[in-house]
Amino acid sequence: MPFRGIADEVQLATLTRILDDYCEQAGIEGTHPAREHLARRLIALFSGGIDSPDDLRMALHAFATDSKPGAAQP
């Protein structure tokens, strides 16, 4: 699923599914500001070259875990 500057229909569907799944598991509602924050990070990860759905899920989880208040920052 290489990124070429513009996500195609399949890529967008995959990114949306990853975001939806993560937010559902985390209990984040559709209008919650955290969802938009996670969506922006997901796009940044994808734009940065992470294109495997499994790698995107892991990176999004790591980002969300590191972003929680009280989490150790590097």
C-alpha cells in the first residue's frame, strides 16, 4: 500500500478501518477531539512511509500510549 502523495480509495478505507477499530477498542467516540488527533497522527505515519496495516496499528498504539498524561516521554 505505498503512498504516492494522495491516498487512493483502498488506502483511505484501510486507514479509516484502522482508526475506527482503534477508537472502538479505546472507547473514543466519533466526535471526541482525541479521534481527530489520532487521525492526524495516522496520516502522518502513513505519509512517512509506514504502509503496512499491522505496522500502522502498532505505531498508532505506541503513539497513543506515549501521548497519555503521565506517560514517560522520551
